[in-house]
Amino acid sequence: MANIFELMPMLQGDELAYVQTIIKDMNDDQARMFANVYNVRRKDPQLVLLLAVLGFIGIGGVQRFVLGQIGMGLLYLLTGGLCLIGTIVDMVNHRRLAFEYNVVVAMEVSKIVKASN
């Protein structure tokens, strides 16, 4: 079993535990392949926070577009981040938003890696 700390040292908390459960059944080569693809596709919580802060200067919803939530991104863009309330909520919940996105990405990458070998 591959060491998650060597493959992905940037992971923390819930994301670390979740990814560890995903790669526990993978061999070392599969785990390395998973780590490489996952590192490219995952979103960092600080990026989500930074993009939410952009909502205060008039570009509301960018964080939602980056997370693949096109409908919410359009809603935030057209309503000024739901009158800034939605933007503030996203700033508070930026870690949860990133984690939810990363869970989906981890599952997709896991299926791809397992199917390739």
C-alpha cells in the first residue's frame, strides 16, 4: 500500500482520510497514477476562498464556476453573489465546497485508474 503522505503531502483533514480510503486497495503503481491525476484535477480550498473574495469587487460567482456549478455561478453573477450574502456564506464554507468537489473528482479518478489496469 502506498504512503499517502509521500504521494500527496498537501492533503489535510477530511480529504486526507477520504483519499486514504480510496487508495487503500490500490497497488503502488495505481496509487501513483491516482495521485498524479488527482493532484491536477482537485481544487484547493484556499483557491475557492480567494475566488469568493473576488465577489466583493464585482465578480460574484467565479468560485461556483470553478467548482463546476454553472447554474449557481450564473445566479451569483446576475444577483451580485445573492446580494453578497451567498458570497459571504461561500467564504465561510470554502473548505466544504472544495471537499465536496474533490470527493467527486476522487471517485472519477479512482474509476479511471482501476479501469486502466
